[in-house]
Amino acid sequence: MNRIKEVLQQKGIKQTWLAEKPGKSYNMVNDYVQNRQQPRLEVLFEIAEILEVNPKDLIKDK
């Protein structure tokens, strides 16, 4: 599970903006945000860099 949705909400960023940054489709980013699919590790690190957060901040603790 990831926290991408929560981080986007905290920063006031839309999914469409995030989808444009790494060149992913909106549908792919939406799948990440809805936790239907988890990003590959390198994509997770790229998203963390774009959002200016630690990659650990995008991962939920169990």
C-alpha cells in the first residue's frame, strides 16, 4: 500500500499534474493513487523526488 493520495492531498497537488511529470498516463497514476497497482521501486523514487518527499513517506506502515 502507498500513501501517494495522502501526500498529494497534503501538498494540494492534482493527479493530472503528477501524471505529466514522470510521463505516465493519468490512468496509471490513478491506479497508484487508488492502490489498485503499486509503482515499481524506481517509479516510487521518481514520484518521491517530484513531490519533494522521502520515498519512505509514500509507503504505508502495516
